[in-house]
Amino acid sequence: MTGDLFGHDPPQRQAGGEVQLAMVLHGETAAAWLLAETMDRREARWVPKSECRRGEGRDENVWTLPTWMARDRGWM
């Protein structure tokens, strides 16, 4: 069993201290994305595009970001 108490799988760990998280895009500027784990915009946090990557195709809602940033935003 890989899920936690609520059925969520743990974030996938990547090389270089990165994680992949499924997020909802709430806004975008030239330099940053506004992301949240849910549809609730009040919980959204800004992340710089220079330090994060967005998935492509079917994975467009999967974001790769540094572990420290995910912890700082409260997503881990």
C-alpha cells in the first residue's frame, strides 16, 4: 500500500532534491505560477518559473520543484 491515511501517494522524489506534485494552476505571470493543491484559490502560493518545471501533455498539472520550496509553501 503506497497511499497515506487519506489515499494520497507520497510525492515522487527526483534527483537534486526535487519533488513532483499534482497542483492546480490559479494564475500566471511572465515570471511565476500561482499554484495550489486544491481548487481553493485562497490556499494558492506563487512559485518562480526559473526554479520549477511544468509537465507536458497529460502531465500538464504535474509540477517539479525543489523540495525546500514545496516545504516552504506547505505542500509537504
